[in-house]
Amino acid sequence: MLPNWYEIVWYIFVGAGIQLIGLIVEKINKKVGTTIEIILALLAVGFVFYQLPFMDGFIYIAFISSGYFLAISLTTGNEKRMEIEKEIHQIKVEKIPLERDLKRIASDLFITGFVVIGAILFYIFGPEYSLLKYMIVFGLVSTATEVIKRIGTYTTVKAFYDNDERYLYLTSRFESRKIPIEDLEEVKIETNVDLLKLHPLLTMFSSNADFTTSFQKVLRLSVPGETLYITICEPEKWKKTFEEMMKDETKVMELQQVLPFWHRKNIKRLFGKLYFASTVKGVSAYTGLLLILFYLDVAPWIMVAVGLAYWAFNLYISDRVLKVAMDAKETQNPQLIQLSQRIFEKAGVRNVRVYETESSEYNGLATGMNIGKSMVTLTTATLKLPTEAIEGILAHEAIHVKKRDVLWGQLCRLGYLLILIVIVLLLQENITNIEDHKISIFLVVFFLTFFYSVFQSFCSQWMEVRADHLGASLLNGGSNQMSNSLIALSEKQDEAINKSLSYSTVLKDEEEKTKSSIERDSLIWRFIEFQFMPHPPMYWRVQTLKENEEGWGSKIRNRWMIDRVKESVLG
């Protein structure tokens, strides 16, 4: 039985308290602060298992962990804020006035509530013993974290401009930025706040930073790694000021028309975004359906069958749902169309359309469960890469389409989850006294939980390595062109990430700025990337493409499986 809300909140606060105490002490002595965090965490774990039944202890530990990571998320930007506030008190800056309208934050809260209402209703009225309730609680903790950050940003954001050094400063309780004006890539004014593009639950591939505080004209600033949205007074004046100091001569003179999210022309987009949020970003659609079936008192096997059928339906329409989520539009670029058609024809896949989505991230994505219902989406940042690099990315995604990797990836996850559920049910039915077997059960639960991420990574990396080496066969430059494509992608991605970090975090040393993803990293990071990430480390992908001339086959498969151990465990 799930604990009541008082207990849940209490243990979440315990986890948050551990992180906050460690953070405060770290300001005096970092090693002492880390030591205190470890001691407090061990004491909390010991107390939980001493006071509670063994299996219940795992749930309470999970609540403590959620609180700990919630606190980390809410305190990450505090150091940058203090650094900026200290700096602007020592120099001459102009404060940029902002307008705040409660309708703006109310609209964010309304959409969040609408998306999670199905999960909340299931938690309140659903069956007492349901694993879904545990998932709902942890999901709501994550959602609450984002809500707190958004409210904090809305109420505390301030903007300043240093005309001498040409910096824009944005400070708030949870998000702060220091932007060199010379780094601006584009400045636009939008006629309204595009809530369907800025709300985190309604977007995918989003690299937007939302500092808007009212429904009025929006100043949109594009910098490497992200796009900032601000509702300031006199946006035309500041647009002109910033453009005069930009290195890039590209200037957009006309207003970008944005319709309110409730406008009749936005209805289809609104419903599509909400459907995406409730089925992909959350579980409200599933829990709402199961709650209806629960009150109709249908047999459990019917509930499972209906749930699986609904999951299959969502997988079938995934290309359309994700297209709406990404605000993707079919490309009109003749060169890109010609390039993609040649790649797809060579791969033997037809009716695959190429879409563009506006994002500062460097990424590409293949969606759709089968060849006839697939699309490849590239971000606007990716489309700035050299033609040879774009061709390599398209070839990689074409293999994902040809091999139906989207479908097989989902089936792998579903298969593992079904096995996990069966094992848990067997333990409940066959072990009457859990306390007598708590060590063995702990080891089983720990292994299954740990191995789930490893299993997902194994399946995903198999597909990624295959897409690299089979995709290379579609290119005139072969493996060499594919490796150069990954290098170009990585270098631009690293540059954007390092720039973005310099705007929003306090960097301690130069190593943090110059870190490259195509260089072999430390053993611990290689272990994390090989065993838990969906892609193998980039240095390994590039190296194997350069060294392997035989394409996809047993040789590269064996090397990848050996290197998962050799490179990440043996060093």
C-alpha cells in the first residue's frame, strides 16, 4: 500500500534536507560537505530499514532520493545568480524594465494541471494496490520541480544591460544568464508568447529558455546552444541596440506573427501537443483509461489487453504525434530533398519525408514504427553543418527506418517490463514471509533495477552501431565520410554546449570549457556511456568507423561487445 501524502512529503523533505545541508557546508569546506552528505544518507537508509518492513524500505528510499535530486535541480543555478548579482553591483548597468501579468504564469499552471489530471485522479480513485501509483508519485515530484522553477523565474527574473562591456544579464531565483552581445546569432520580435513552443511538457528537442512574464511582444535571442525568450518593455528599442553590436549581419526586420494558444487556428496544434504531453511526457492518458476500466469493474486481463492495445495505437501514430510535438515542418529545401531522396533510394526505403524543427540542438531523429509511416527530422542547427555531414546523418537515420528500430526499441522495453512484472508477481505469490528472504530479494530487486538500464543501453547501442556502419555503405565517401560527419556534429555540439554552460554556470577551470566528446574520457565516464547511455562514446564510434572497412558484420559486432567491457571496466 502506498504511504499517505504526509509521509511521502516528509521523506522527500528529508532527501532535500540532506542535499541542502551538504551544500551549505561545502561553501566552507567541500570535502567536509561531501562527507556529511554521505553520512546523512547512510543514516537515513539505516533508519528506514530499521523502522519499516524490508520491501517498504525501498519505496521510502526512493522518496528520499527524489527529494535529494529535487533539491539539486532547484539549487543548481544559485551560484551563477550570486556571481552575476555581485558583478552588476560593481559596474554600471542599465536595468531593463519587465512587465508581469498573472495570466502568463496562470496559463503555464493550467496546462500543467490539465496534463497531469489523469494521473492525479488515478492516484486518488484508482485501485489501492497498483504499481502505477508509485510511478505517478515520482512523476509528480519531477513535474512539481519544474513548476517551482517556473514560478520562481516568473516572480524574480530581472534584466540588466552593460553598455560598456556589452553584456546582457538575466537573473532569477533558479535561472540566470550572462550573455555577451557579440555571441547573439539572431534577434527577433514575436507578436505574442508562443506557449505551445515554450511549455516544457509540450515540446521535444527544446532548447528554449523561457523568461517571459506577460502576454505581449516577445524579444527572442538566439545564442549558441539555446534560444531565450523575454517580454521586456520597448522590445523594438532593444532589438535595434543588440543588432548594432552583433557580429552577424543577419537581421530580421518583420515581426514574427504568433497566435495565442487558444486561437481557433491553433486548436489542432493545441490538442496534438496536449495528447503528446499526456501519452509521451506523462501517463495521464493511460491512467485515465485504466481508471475508467477499473470503475467498469472489468477483468484484470482485459485491462492489460486494452492498455497494450492503446500502447500499440500510440506507437502506430507516433510519427504524427512527434511531428506536432516538435513543430516539425516538411522541408522545402531543394538541395536537402534531393540529397535525402538519393540516400533513401539507395537504402531501399521509400515514402520517407524529411522535416525540419527549430532548435539550437544538433540532432536528427527517425520516427515511425514502419517503413511506410516514417519521417526523419533534423534540427535547424544541424542543417547548418556541411553538406557531407548532413548526408552522413541522413544515411544513419535511413538505416534506423529500414531496420524499424523505433518499433524494435519499444518492443525490447515492453518485453523487459513484462518480465519484471511477472517476477515481482511470482515473488509475492510464492514467498509468504519476505523478512526471512530479504537479502536474496534485495539482490534480485537491485539486479533487475540496475540491469534494466543496461539492457536498454545494450539494445539501443546495437542499433546505433549498426546504423553507423550500414549507413556508411550509402555514402560515396564510405566510413571515412560517416566518421567525418560525426566529428563535425560533435565539434559543433561541444562548442554550443560549452558556450551555453558559460552563460548559465560558474565554470571552475579551463578544462570544463574545452572538453571534447571525441576524445577518450576517464574510466568512470566511459563506464557510464558504454553501460547506460543510448549511444556508445563518440570517440569509439569515430575510431571504429576509421578502422573498420568491412561494414556491419560479426567483426564490428564482436568488437563493440568486447569494448563494452574492455573500455569501460578493464580500462
